Amino acid sequence: MTRLSNLLIAVVALVAIGLALWRLLAPFDGVTVNQTTVGAHTPATVYRPAGDDTAPVVLIAHGFAGSQQLMQPAALTLARNGYIAVTFDFLGHGRNPLPLTGNITQVDGATQNLLEQMSEVAAFARALPRSDGRLALLGHSMASDIVVRFAQRADQPIQATVAISMFAPTVSAQTPRNLLVIVGGLEPQPLLDAARDAVALKPGVDDPREGEVYGDFADGSARGWRIADRVEHIGVLYSQESLTAARDWLNRSFGRESLAGPVQWGPWILLLVLAVAALARPLSTLLPAVRAQPVGAGLGWRRVWPAVVIPAVMTPLVLWLLPTNFLSLLVGDYLAAHFGLYGVLTGLSLWYIGRGRDIAQQKPALPWGRLAVAIAGVAAYGVLAVGLPIDRFFISFWPIPERLPLIAALFLGTLPFFLADEWLTRGPGHARGAYPATKALFLVSLMAAAALDIEQLFFLFIIVPVMVLFFLVFGLFSRWSYKTTGHPAVAGIANALIFAWAIGVTFPMVQP
């Protein structure tokens, strides 16, 4: 690629980044945002509309492995429509330094602790300046169960509850008050069924129609369900249908009228990530060359397939028989073990088929200084250029001190996988399509592991779409850095660190 084409890519990418940031920041106009701490440890953010009028408060809660950043579209949409919106980080999530304690499968365990935390945040929300004392709840996924339970047992009435991607076994025909259930059209069938069944509980409502309201908002008996078309478990939070439905439901629950449009963030977040990824292409040419002649296994498909297939099959089976609860990071410890064992098996397969020995024979000796600079450059770009926008507009990505040891431990698991995989899929004569094939098989292997222990590893299914995006973006970084540096270890070590970082900052810290 010529200098001119690289310059053109850089200019287009920078323009796209500027456009995306402008559109992402625009909804903050007219909204006052204040970050605070509720009690001793709970990070929270208050979104206030312009003006001095009193208003109802909507307490917004994120789902498993989420953080309050994930709920910004809902908070901004409601604040622009005259509500005071409050988001916060649950125990063990985001920047909350306290782990989530108690058994997550028992109501008297983690659920009770989350309810107690929500009670503290709800009291804070009701007492905010300009609050008129009325409160509604909005929760996603894991938090849908928490907001429903809280609304059912709260000392003071909850005016309305909006449950997104709901699984809440305590929903009854009468409670909670004014319940709206929103579900993405691409979500699993049980969630679609749960949305419909919550409305069908009402006496005389045998076949509730999507979009209809059953009951009366005035006495709190209103109930309805909505499907947001063409979105999945995360996309439902950014859907214009979801945000509009939540706004309209709360307006009717509180007897208010407002028509400010929903915040449209999804396409602009995607554009920002793609533009940052594209900018890495011309910047990769600034990396130092580590090898004049590129190195790697260089295996064609006839010889490479054992190293591709064996780890995918063996890893979930072996780990199914072994304990993997070694970190205070829910599911994250299993993910680290899966990465680690998968990488070791890939490395052993390479050694067995005769190419592993070639690693020690690649002469001359490595220029360690150049290698270190190249690794640092790729890792810094991934953590800062990609990570900071994610942290600002999508999900918590900047670690608090309590998470740093977890990131270090996770790095020991991700490092074998990315080093072995980079070596396997690079080098002169390497099998075409091997790089995406190994990532696809890794995800299949991960889903197989979740199917073998669905009670403990169910949440692995939820993160697969995010991992696909990460593999795509950082796969491009890998390709471009390898083209310039000529050595698989650059992207292998950098991507291992980035993935360890991402897992360490997103998965909940737990303490049984």
C-alpha cells in the first residue's frame, strides 16, 4: 500500500472519528451530568434535564458484566424528556471496588445483596434536588429480576417498571405496578416467551398482543410488552424502538407529555470503532521491522488441520472435568483457563507436526528492543485508542486498582493462545483463511463448554457477539502489524494483553 493511500485512509478515518464523536456528544447538550458516589462505594451518575422544574426520577440498572456506561442511551433519552435519570455500578461491576458476594443462584445470596444496594441508591435518587419524590425503575437482563423484586417489596410505591430482556420469576398478575417488558427480536425464545407471559398473567388476558396496553395506568395495573426488531441482547439497549417505548410508557405512567427523540448511539459507536480500527492501518507502517523476512509456522491446510481442530475439541472436554474457579472473577476465570489450555494444545500440536522445533532455529537472534517497541505500540493503541472510546460511550474499560491483579493473572491464560495462534496462522505459505478459522473454532469450542455446564457458564453465550467484534478488530491489528514487523510475537503478546484487560475490567468480581 502506497504512502498516498495510507494518507487517504488516515484522513478519512480522522474525519469519521470526528463525525462520530460529534454525534455521540450531541445528546449531552441541555443535560447536566454529575458523577458521584452513593454511600461509601457505589459509583453513580445523575442526568438532569435543563431548567429548574421538579421531575420524577428513573433509576436505571445494568445487566451482568455490564456497567452504567451501557445504560447511557436510556439515561440521556429520559433526561432529554424531562426526567432525572440515575445510573450506577452494581457490586462487583464497572468501577465498584466491592465484589459481589453470595451465591448468584440463590435468592438469599447475591440477589439479596443487589437488592440492598438498590435500596440505598433508590433512597439517594428520591432525595435528589428537583426530585418530586416519585420513582420508576428500568433494568436490563440480570437487573430486570432485581428491579422487579425491588418494586414488589419497596417501602414506598414504585410508579412504573420497565424490564428489558427480562427473566423475573416473581412477576405476578398484580405486581409490579405498570410493568412494560421489552425484548429484542433476535433474543433467545425463552426471553420472548417471558415478555408475553408477563402480560398473559393478567386475568382475562389469554393472548396478549405485542404493543397493546392492558390495564389502567392510574391504578398501577397497566401492563404491556414490546419487541424491538432486528436487535439482540445488547443491541436492544440502543434500539430506537426500545428507547421510544420506554419513554412513552413512563410518560403515561407519570401523566406527562414529552416528545424528545430517543438517543441514537448504536451506528455512531460502530462508526467510531471502525474508524479507529482503520486508522491503525497507516499507523502500523510506523512500527519497527523485527524480521526482514517474515517468520511463522507457514503450514498449508494439509498439515495445519490437527493444530486447528484438536484444541477446539479437547479444551471443553478437559476443562469439563477440572475445577476452574481460581479467580474472584465470575466466568472470567473459566475463560482464562479456556484460552490457556487451548493455546497449550495448539503449541503442542505444532511441535508434534514438526514446526514447533523451527521456532528455536529462526536465526539471527531477535532484536529485543525493536520487538518491545512494536509490542508496546500495538498494545497501547488497543488499550488507549480503542479502549478509551469504549469506556466513554459503551462499557467500563478503565480498571480500578482492585482489578489490576486479575488482569495480570488473566494475561497468563491469554498469552499461550495468542502466541500459538499467531505462529500457527502466519509465515510464508500459511493456509489461506486459517486466521479466521481458528477464531471461529475457538468460539465454537467456547459455546460447547457452556453447553456442557450451562448452569455455571450460561453467560458465555451472551458475550460471543462482543468477542466476534474484538476478534475482527484486533485481527486487523494483527495482520497489519505482522506485515510491517514480520514477527507473530508482536500481535500475539499485544492481543493477549488487550484481551486479558478486556476480560479483567468487564466480568464481575465475586466473593462466594
